[in-house]
Amino acid sequence: MYVAGLIGPGERKSIEPVAARIARDCYDRLHHFIPDGIWDRTPVKKELAFQADRLIAGSGAYLVIDILPKKGAHSVGVAPQ
């Protein structure tokens, strides 16, 4: 549900707005699931590395992903990118 909330519609992507959009009755469970991080990250990291290599393979290649737009006049990195 959390990933669906991140990639789905809506401007705010923190846990509370995501839960309000996709899991209104599950806010507490979602809130505790994310910071606990009890899953093994190794398979996800391996798959991300594999997919990045497949997409931009090359010894001098870099993949930069910036999917969280900044808002407000006082946030770091608000300038147009």
C-alpha cells in the first residue's frame, strides 16, 4: 500500500497523507511498518542494481533518480532543477 501511495496521485507523499488516500483505517499499521524496516533490503538492492545496469550500462554511466519535488520557499533544493 505504501509504494502504491508513493507512485499514485497526490502531492504529499509522507505517511499520513498516503494513508489518508489509500488506507484510511490502516494509518497506525502503515506508520509502524515503514520505520521498523524489518524486511531484508538485499534483494531489492540487487534488483535495482541489475535494472540500472540494464538501462544505462557503461563504465562511466550514472543513474540519478529525483522523484520527490521540493515545495516551499524555505526548503533545501527548491530551485528549479
